[in-house]
Amino acid sequence: MCNLRRGLERSGKDHAILLVLPSGVYHYRIIVDGELRYIPELPHATDERGQVANLLNVHVSKDAIFLFQHSNL
């Protein structure tokens, strides 16, 4: 489990963050006004402690890794 806190960057009306993640399922929550929250309209799950978090399922193909590695030449 990784407890990573990163600030979002403002992009017009939106806020975003760019992370390079290996394939896997990630659970995440956002902090709003000092409180941990999840977005109910997005996929989410409850863990064994009863905490709800959003889910992000990342699939990285070998072709995508090849393009990513070689785009920085």
C-alpha cells in the first residue's frame, strides 16, 4: 500500500495529475477541504475497514511501453 499525496495542477476549469503507473488496480481518494472523499459516480469499492475509495484499473501493453520509452529519445 502506498500513501502518496500529490497536489493537482489546475488546467482551465479542471484539475489534473499525471502519474506513470505499472499495470494493476489502484484505490484512491481525494482530499477536499481537509477531508478524504471519493467520487461516487466513478467505480469504487469498500475495503475490509469499511473505507470507500475509487478504483483505477491500469492496463499497460508492451506496445505502449515501447512507445513511451522511445518517445523520450
